[in-house]
Amino acid sequence: MQMQEALDRCEYAIRHQQDEIARLRERQDEELTQLLAWIDGDSDALVVLQRTYMDPRTSISDRIKACAAAVAYERHKLTVQLRVGPSVLSEQLAHARAIKSTEPKVIEHQA
């Protein structure tokens, strides 16, 4: 029985090793495909970041870092341009003075 038990344990270990080797080969093929896409120009930095934060095998901290880096490119930022300075104030004052200095027209009529 001891010999059979040892053989069963070895068989169990070999099966798990084969499964792990197959998994690592698959991951290696995926990484090679991603690397070739990046080299060929089919993949840019945003695609790599997206792939990183969507990969469940990546650690949580790396996924969060990839999300933080990619969000600026995925969502548009609202921008507002405001022109403030002496030129704006002087334009407004000049416009107000022009309105103030205009003499009202007198309508003449006979009663």
C-alpha cells in the first residue's frame, strides 16, 4: 500500500505541475501578443493601461494606479476660459462712459 500511495501522490503532483505549466504558457502567449501589438504600434499607452486595470490577475494596487493614470484620457475634462485683467475692466468702463456721455435726443412737437 505504501508504494501505491507514493505513486498516487506523485501522480497528483505531476498533474498539478502540468496544469501550472499550461497556465503559465497561456499567460506567456498573452503577454507576448500584447508586447508585439505594442511594438507594431497597434497598442498605445491607454490600451495598455486599460488592459492592466481590467486584468484580474494584476494586484489591486497596480490596478488602481493604472486606473488613475488612464482616467485623464478616458473622460473629458470640462474647461472654462475666463478673461480677467485690466483690459477687460477698461473696456467695460469705456463702454459705460460712452453710454453715459451720449446726450438724449429731444423730440420737438407743437401742441
